[in-house]
Amino acid sequence: MDLFSHLSHFELCSFGSGSSGNCYFVGNTESAILVDAGINSRSIVKGLEEAGKNIRNIQGILITHDHIDHIKGLPDITQKFNTKVFATAKTWEAIQQNRFTRNVRPGCFQEIESEKTFTIGSFSITPFPVSHDAADANGYSISNSQRVLCIATDLGYISAVAEAYMKRSNVLVLESNYDEEMLENGPYPAYLKDRIRGNNGHLSNEQTAHFLAENIHPELTHVFLAHLSDHNNNPEKAIETVLEKMQARYGHRSLTYHLNALDRKKRSRLYRLSDSSRLEL
């Protein structure tokens, strides 16, 4: 057996993925981190326990940006558990200026920079800039000994920089926020619709499906559609759009990777993601 095989898989669990709150556990046998803490601390602690994990073993929280649905739980978690928070300087400043999160424990801050790699345990982590109306929004490329997991959950479009990181991933957690027809015909006011579909807003099902159809590679084993809108989307539509795009591009609806849509509020199961779970056509 490969000496490092126990490090080559990822564990992933979503505790919430949407405007009500975002939080993801990423781990392996040596490392345990959270990406965002946008739900209350009790829900995070409970979710970890249900997944067989302990909040006290979390080595750091990666913050994508300063919107409240990604940072709400930070004050309690940092005060109670002294958990390190990894964020860019602009994001941390915005967190401290937000009246709901200003009580975050200052000593927990670990400054990071876009496209500057750092390590937590056995993970090598690179933040990369994404286009969103926040102080300094980033996605994350997380590498273990053999595989790469990429998370990008709030972005108006996929830039060349973001695309390069996503293309290298084996596991991709990618926003699929809204169905274009549902948004257009829905109850949101015009200014909000424009914000959502703007370049600093969110990815539509169509945008995400197009990216996936154009960038399939043999080493991509898992895709998780994230940050689905409550009013303008549903899991069935998001997944169907991916399959329709596959049909249009390749003449079939078969996927070479596992495809899941993450629930907005419910904890997912704990996924153990390894290259042995690759699908074959």
C-alpha cells in the first residue's frame, strides 16, 4: 500500500450551502478545516459531531468573503474555541467592521494573500480571486498528497484565473445559483435580478453547466453544485441543466464524474472522495 494513501483522499461535508448560510468541512486522516462559517456555531458543532468530527480538531477556517452568510458563526467559534481564521487583510477588515461579527477574536486572524500558497496540516492551500461584490472574494484550491479539491461558491463569472484552478481539480464544489427563467419570472425586484446575474453576482445553472461540459477531464471524479437559490432554483433543475448541456455538447447525457447538488440548509452525508471512485463510460 502507498505510504501516503491515507492522505490522498478527501472527506467533505456540507452543513449549509446557500444564502441562509454556508459552511463546509474538508478533511483527511491528518487534517481538518472548515471553509466559511456562515451558520450559527451550535449548528456547526452539532454538524461536525453528527459527521463524527470534533470542533476542537479543526485546524483553521478559510473565509471566502465577508458576506454574513459566510461569516455569521465566527464570533462564537473564535471566542469559545480559539480557532484560527484564514482570510485576506481586506476580508478581515470587513469582518471587524460588520456589527454582527465585530466581536470575532482578533488573535485568531491568520493573514493570507490571493495566489500565495500556505499549509494547514497535510493540506497545501491556494486562495484565488473570484468576481463577487465583496471586499476581496476568493475561492480555494486545496491539495493533499495526490489530489486537488476546489471550492468557488460566489462568483458572477468564471475568470481565466479561476478557470485555471478549477481545471486542475479532482473534486469541484462550484456555485450553480439560479435558473435564468425562474429568476426572470420570479418575484425579485429588477435591481436585485441585475445584481444576481451581473459579473459581480452569482453563476447561473447555464454558466456552470457550460463550464463543466467544456472542461471535463479524466481526473475529475466529483462535482458538487453549491449555493442554490431558494426562490430561483432547485436541485433537479441544476442537475438537469448539466445533463442537457452534456447532451448538446457530446450527444449523450452520461457523466464521467459523480454529480450532486448540496442542500441549502441540511447537512450532507460525509463524502469520502478518492480516485478509486471514478466513473467510467
